[in-house]
Amino acid sequence: METREAKTPGGRGHGRRRPTMTDVARAAGVSAMTVSYVYSRPERVADATAAKVRRAARGLGYPGPHPGARSLRRGRAGSLGVVLGEPLTYAFDNPQAARFLAGVAGVCATEQIGLTLVPITGAAADVARVAEAAVDAFVVWTTADDDPVLDAVAATGLPAVVHAGPGQRGLPVVGIDDRAAARAIGAEAFAGARRPAVLSFPLDRARRGATIQGPDPAAATFPVTRRRLEGLRDAVVATGGEWGRVPVLVCSRNSAAEGEAAVDELLRRPDAPDAIAAMSDELALGALRAAAHRGASVPEGLAVTGWDDTEAAAPAGLTTVAQSLHDQGARCARLALTGEAIDVHEAGWRIVRRASTRG
């Protein structure tokens, strides 16, 4: 009985067997090893023979060896994985993340390897996504002490570096001394202030927004948040203030919109702050917009500081902490790819004074 093969819209059989390297070798009249060399070590094959093999491959519809199979034979994937504990769009929308990833990408370009973004959603699938990533090493964007992806990264046995912490599971860290920098920028923000306030990153992976009076920094499981709260508390105490009376506006996301909304609400109160230290330039820029909306003069009525010295900081006249996230990204990438990183690798920072503070 005659049977007919089901056809796909493109005209090829839907159930047709995928051509193999052996099929190409038979069609070209060469050995399978020769076909393999055409794709993996072309310098070992004469031009005429290589051309014959490729003609046979085209005729059979053979696309070449699977990239994954080549990676297994080489024992390397040819890619650096960046575990991003934020929505994937954050890598492109947030100036700090974009600078950091540009530094990572520059090293990847120099080393002629790929860059694989591994987004983390907070779901159980995150661990499997990390475990299955076809990469040679990891760079982990700053995350929380209790993030299970840290265990997943460590379990791969691949070289890995964490940006800004946490420094656990034996994983090395690249970052600045956040507590010292926060103490310094707090001194700028709170100079002469009677009612200081803080615009904070999330405390933990739940990312709940809230206003808390003088929270215990130890409650923050994000090391960056915890260390910056410690430094800002140091600054309040050093200026004669009482940390327990300082409102800390915890934002669920690092965005100017959240910073603006939080500060706009705070400025409506009779005891509105006269100084705000924000944990990022994005949050600080939102605070400046809220001040303009509420008619609060900067810096006379409200001093504002940021963090990172992004491109928008100078035009806004924002006093801020300057650090090079581009350089830190590059350093993370180099250390991860060499597998030589140990302990903590401190990066530099400085205070940039501009018109948004009274000093």
C-alpha cells in the first residue's frame, strides 16, 4: 500500500528525519571526520573538498552541528552568564544596571565570548534556570542574603562573582564600602537639617513599600540596603539627631516615579522633611520633582542627595556618591572569567557636591 508523508506548509515532510553528518559524508564521498573538520577545523580541509561537503550539506538540508554539541566537545559554552535579580527590562531601562552591563559586555567583547542574561523572577523556576544556563561563569547582580539563586550558582561549581554582595556561599564580591559612602553622603544631606528623611531601596525580596521610623538596618536582607542604612544612621547620630525619629521611605523599585510619589506624600505633612538622602540618583530625581511640584525650595527648604552620579545628576545639580558601575561590571566579568577572585574586591567612590545641598 502506498503511503504519503504529511507535508508542512514549506513543502518538507513534517516527520522527516534530520540529516546527519554521516549522510553528508556519504553524499559528498568523504569521511565523517572530514565533514566534522569542515565545520570545526576548516584549516585542515582543502578548499575544493570543503566546497563539495557544503554543497552536499545544502542539498540535504543539513544545517551543521548543533551549537550545544560543539560546546560539549570543547568543554566550554563560550558565554558569561549575568544573573539579574530584576525584571529583564531593568537591564535596559535603569541607568545603573545599563552601565554595569556595559562594563560586563566590554570584557565579553574583548574575550570574544557571548553574554547570557539570566533574569530572576522570584519564582521556583529561578533555581532551575540558573542550573541549566549554558555558561562558563557567572556574575550575580546584587541580591538578598536569602536568595536561593546564590545556592544554585554555587552548586554549579562554576566561577562566580557577586556584585555588591552578599558575600556568602564562598562567592567573592566586587563593590564599594557602602556604609562608609552612606555616612559621607549623609553628612552632606543632613548638615543643618532638623527633620532628615531617607529614600530607601527595598529591605527584602518581598519588596514592600512602606514608611518606617528609624528601622533597624539588620532587618534588611539586601546587603546594599542594610549597609547604606547603617551609614545613614551613623550620619544622623553624628549630627546630633535621633535615628528612631527619622522616616525611612522604603520604595519597592528603584525608579524616579516611586521616589516622586513617596516624597510628594511626605511633603504634604506639617512635619515635612528638610533633608532627604536617597539611595540612588533615580530616587533622588523623583524627590526633586516632588519638591518642585510642592513648591519646596532646594536646597534652602529641602536638601537632596543621590547615589551613583548618573548622567542626569549633573544637569539636575544633584549632590551624589560617584562610583563607576561600568568599571565594577568589567571587574566582575574579568574575575569571573579567570576564576581567580577571592574575598572582597573594593572599588573606589567619592562625593560630588552640587547645588542640591546646603554645604
